[in-house]
Amino acid sequence: MGHPMPHSVLSFYVQSVNLEAELRLPLKELQFAVPFDVTTHTEDLLQEHGEQLSDYIMSHLSLQSINGKAWKITINEVSLSEAEQTATGNYQELDVRLLLQPPPGESNRSFNLFYDGILHQVATHKIFVNVKQDWQNGIAANTENNLGVIELDIANNDIPPMQINLAGGSKFKGFKSMVWLGIHHIAEGTDHLLFLLVLLLPSMLLADKRRWTKFGGTHYSLVRLLKLVTAFTLGHSISLFFGSMQWLSLPQQPVEIAIAITIFVTALHALRPIFPYKEVLIASSFGLIHGLAFSTILSELHLSSAEMLLSILGFNIGIELMQLFVILLTMPWLIILAKNKFYHIWRISGAIFAIIASLAWTIERITDTPNMVSIFVQQIFNQGKWIILVLPVLAAVSYLVLRYKSADNQKSIRQSVYEIES
């Protein structure tokens, strides 16, 4: 029995006027369609045959508007990559990035797709076509919306064109998808969540001579919380805007390393107050760094100015909603715990965990290789719902201890008064 062969994938990224596309062709199948070797010595393939491969793609791909006008096709990049499909395992593929431009005045949502790469020689080959980005239809996070499959029509022995008709969306759909994208980004952003939680750990305490002392009171805690969250929000909103509009652009790796360092510094502060009562300034400054990481997601969408402004607003709202949700889940319990003299145990434990995690992430992001500690930290955060459930249990125990001590103190006072009166 023959082994199943990998298929090709054509993915569209819908922009306001044009389309970008990514075409991935498995080399083991492409070998049957070109007159030169593409499966051995692949390290030299693009240098020796890059131009021929581009010509091959251009000769087997075309797009036409509904009225028959041809689109302009430009190959932006050709590269090799490793891929995996469930039925076929690992293999190498040719990765082609394209710019597809409709004729002036024509829609980029309705067209006929003519493509028969590999399929013109390998009758069993299939080309899966999908949309990975369509802002107006709420597809903006590389989720695949399948459009269909190009394959041989056995009855007519030909390869018919695929009619593409992308449903018209709306700005509201795009805005709503950005809100959900912001929520999802924070929900899965382990480093951002840890920074926020570590920032909150000492926020209920008073600082004296480089030491965290007693609970500052509920009103004090809530005011400090409001100031910290507002400062962090202001900081990351500014850099999110400038980064998304591509007015400020930094390489992603240094930004990710800097985020790990912000967690390390904030965790040290949770151990001992290194910038007491200046947390608002630090939160806003560190927020600028985190916002640059947020902006990378939006800047890669290549949206129009109007769509980008709505996306920045929606994405930021999603981030704030998720942050608020996390704060509401944790802050009441932290306030109750902070009233107990044993809170320093939880504060120190949380700070040490954050220091270890931040160092592991710094090493991982410098070397671009996960390490045992960073993997372990991620596994712990994957059990986040259980961690959240532990907080109210600890708070309940702390509350009962305080009630017991209060009742015991009152009993002692009454006993002393009774002895004096006697």
C-alpha cells in the first residue's frame, strides 16, 4: 500500500484593496512536476533554481475578475520550510509569498482562481484553499476559514477554476474580532499576566526603610490599585498606538527580553521596596515596553488607516477587559490575605517564583530555545484556574484566623476588665 502524500495549501490574507497570499508546495510532490531535482541538496535549491521555481509558479497561477480581467501577481519571497501533516509526518515544502492586485475599480473579494501547480502532473494531488485574514469578517488571528479544494475533475478530466466570493463583512465585525483578540492575547500571555500579578502583590502594603510593613487599609489598597492599573494602561496604550501605526518599530526579540526584565525588576520590588511610592511611574514606563509587544500583532495585519484605528481601540479594550477580569478574580483575596501577618510568606513566594520565571524567559529569548524552567513555568500557568481557586481558600482561612484572634482578644479584654472590677 502506498503512503499518503502531502497536499498543497493556498492561504489568502485580505487587505483593504489587495490580497496577500501564501502558497506552500511539498517538495516530494513538486519533484514530479519540475525537470530538476528539488528533494536533495535543498540547501542550494533556491540559489540554483530559485528563478525557475518562480517562473513555474507564475505559469500555473492566475486570477481573473468576474468580468474576465486579469489580476497582477507579484512574488515577494520564496523560501523553504519544515512542515507536518497528520497523515504524512514531517517534510520540506516550498513557501511562496505573493501579492495579488485586482484591476483598478475591481473588488478583491470576488474572482476566479486558476491554479494547477503539481496537480497538472500528479492527478491525486490536492490544493486546499483558505482565508487566514479577513478583518471585516472577523478573521484576524491566523484562523483558517476553508474555502474549498482544487482537485482533478475525473469526469471531465480537467482542473476547473475555483470561484472565490468572500462575503462582505463590516467594520463592527472587525472591531469585535479585535476586542476578542485582545482578550485572547492576555489570556495566553503568561508574561503579561505574571507582571500584572507581581505588580499587585505589595500594592496593599506600606513601605518603611526599604521594608514592606503592615496592611495599609482597604481604601489605600483600592486607590493604589487604580493608580497602578491606570498607569500601566496609559503606558501600553501609547506604545501600542505608535507601534501599530508603525511610527515606532523595534525588533521583536529585544522587546521580549525587555519584558522578561520588567518582570524581574518588579519581582525584586515585591521582595523589598526598591522604588517605594514610585510604582505609578514604573508601571507606566514598563507599560510602554509591554505595549510594543502588543503592537506586533496589529502591525502585521496591513490594514487601512481607518481599520487600524478601530483595531487599536478594540484590541486595547480587549486587553483592559481581560486585565480587569484577572484583577477582580485576585485582588479581593489578596486584600484579605494582606491583613494577616503571614501574608509576607505568599508575597515572598510569589516574588521568588516570578524572579525564577523571568530569568528563565530571559535566557530562552536570548538563545531562542526553550529551557526546562520556562517549560515548567508554562505548565504551571496552564493550570491557572486551579491557582485562582487556591486564593479564595487561603483568604477564607486567613479571615477565619483573624476572626478567631479578634474574638480571643476580646475575650482577654473582657477577662482583664472582670479581674480589675473584682
